[in-house]
Amino acid sequence: MSALAAVSVLLLASCAGVSSEDTGSGDEGVSFTHPSIDGLTVAFESQPQDIVMDCYAYSSLHEYGIEPVALFGYECDNPFVMGDADTSGIEMIGQDGEIDVEKLAEVQPDAIVGQGDANGWTWFDEDVNAQLTRVAPFVPLPADGSMDERIADTREVAAFFGGDTESEEILQSDEELGEAKDAVSAALAENDRSIMLASPAKEMLYTGVGFAQADLLEELGATIVGPDAPADGNPWGQVAWEDASTYEADLILVEGYSDDFAFSSELWDALPAVEADQLAAWSSKGAMTASTYAAWLTDVADLVSASKQVA
């Protein structure tokens, strides 16, 4: 089997639950009870120190002082996702849906952290995850519940790996998140706006109704538009381009939107929010931290306040 394992891309966050146990070898093992995956406990022979992360995990854990020994995964060079997490000087052992299993084994990590579940990383197939978990235990990032719950659960992961979850900076970010929520609510109270969370693609328009980010905005007073999330499977709503205009949005938040956003199509360009340039960013992944969501909500509040009703 090739050491470089490629997998297909899908279309397509208090103290940790830690316990000590006798491993039978004279060493004291530890285990991590996952905060958002019922029944998942990850056992280690000793407290893990050297951690390999996907870039989503690094973006979520670096502000707690946790640094990886190696990285892999998607969007490692996306500043909107990575924030101020500096990847320079960190060995890359994979990119996008690929990982070099031989290099992973050479690094000899104590743990691997990333997007996924009890079976391993989301974008690896069963065979690759079997290789992955033979090298080290896999700890999935929290991915269920509200944004507040995901941020809190991510802190449990950080605390288990020795992160400082009660620093002055972290406490300040909690205050800033509360202030940003208030700002969004105030802006929406003064400016009744409908918002779509979207990811435009050539084949269709994907929408984010039911995502935790959309639910958060709805809790703050936004009207979220788009088709309901599918009952199971791929969570993205799927809108044929000829139907896109039926979901009337004053503002569109675009997955990974930045200054060099270049998507264009006749039906996309004709949407009122696009014509009015009332676009901003969101991310369905990335850092599950209070500081990240404080900054994002502040941007949303500014866009709402500066926008006009176009739908």
C-alpha cells in the first residue's frame, strides 16, 4: 500500500473529563471522556505530549498554548480559518485529503486530533483511519450542539492536553463574545434583515440552514433563509440555480469569503444581496473559540448596520 494515502473530498468545536487508570505495566494511564460524543472514551498509556493535528484543530487549540508536532488537512493556508495560528516551522505530513502515513509513524505522536468521530478523521476512508489509529489514538474535535457548547467542549479538549483555558486573554475573549452577540442583536433590532449562509458552486447553491452558525444568528434575531437541512447525510441544503432567487436574502454570508473571492455566474450575480455587495464571510469549520466568534459576529453586526433591505 502506498505511504501516501489519498482520500476523496466530501461535498462538501471547564476541565476535561480525565481519569487515571492502572495500565498493568506499572505506568499510570489516562483517559479522555469526550464531551460531545456519548460513550467515547479515548485511553492513553500516559499523559499525551506530542500531538499531530489537522489544521482545524490547530486553529481551535493554539490560543490555549497547544502546539502540534505536525499538521495535515484542509485550509491550512486559509487565513480566515487559521486566524493568527502560525504554521511556519511546523512539519506538514499531509495536505487536503492526503496524509503520508510513513511520516506520521516517524513523528511518533502520542495523539492525533482533528475533525471526525470515534472511527477517525472525517475525510479518510476506513483503511486509512485504521493505519492512523495504529500510530496513535484519535481525538475528534467537538462537532455537535450550539456554538457556545462547541466552544466549551473544545476547551475541555484543550484542558486535557494541558492548555491554559483560564488565562486573562481567554476570559477577555468570553467578554468580547458577549459584547459581539449584543451588537448583532441591536443591529438586527434596528435593521430587519434576512440572511443566507451559503457556499456557491458551479453545479448548485449550497446553503447552511441548521448549521450551528445559522442557529446562533437566528437566536440573536436574524431571519435565516434557505431550504431546510436534509434529514440525514450531507447537511448542506441544495438549491438549483434557477431556484436561488426564491430564497430572498438581504445579506449573504459566503463560506470562506475574502477579498479575492472570485465566484461568478449569471444567476448568482443577479441575486439582490450580490448586486448590492452585501456579502461577508462565515465558516462551517475552523476555530471553535470565543475570540473567533467574537470577531465574526462583530463583522456581521457591522454588515447589518451598513446594509439596506434589498430582498
